[in-house]
Amino acid sequence: MRTQVSLDNVGALLNGRHPDPFHLLGPHEVEQNGRRALAVRAFLPQGDQVWVLDKAHQVSHPMRRIHPAGLYEAICPLQEDHAGYQLRVADEQGRMTTMHDPYAFPALLTDY
């Protein structure tokens, strides 16, 4: 599946000009083949390979690199708990790190 992310949004994110990174990164409901799914996106420039770990169902979904700078995306089955996943990152040396996706949680700061 092709990504639904526009090149303008990717460029703004990579150049540090995107006004709302939550709009691009983290979990987003999308439609794939007429079904609702969850697109998980992460910017991990140090990552060589990245997976979405679904802790509830004990499965992992490989993420594909949608930009050479380290922007990844995975299309996963839709879950009620969007924050119920973690990211596993393998760097170029093969070291594995498992982390929570900071963009999976609601923003803490308001416009106020």
C-alpha cells in the first residue's frame, strides 16, 4: 500500500517546520481496501529496521521506510487502544531498543 502522507508534510517534518508533528506521526486511522486500519508512523533516523509491537495480541508488524531520512510506517489492524503498542528499533549494528511511541499519547500542551 502506498502511504497517504503528502510530500509537503514529510518535507516540513524533516526540515523541522511542521506546525503539528502529531498530524503526521503516531497512530492514525486510515482506510485500506475498504476496511479501517491503523497507520503507525515514526521518525527514527537511527533505525535500520523498525517494528510495531502489539502487546495485547503478542504480534509484531514490520514498518517500511517511506523516506530515506528515517520516516517509517506500518499499516496494522485497528485496535481500540491506540497507545497499546511499542516500537522496536534495530540500529545499523543490530542493537535492539524497545520504546513507547511518544506520539501515541495525546498532547499535553494546549494552544492556551
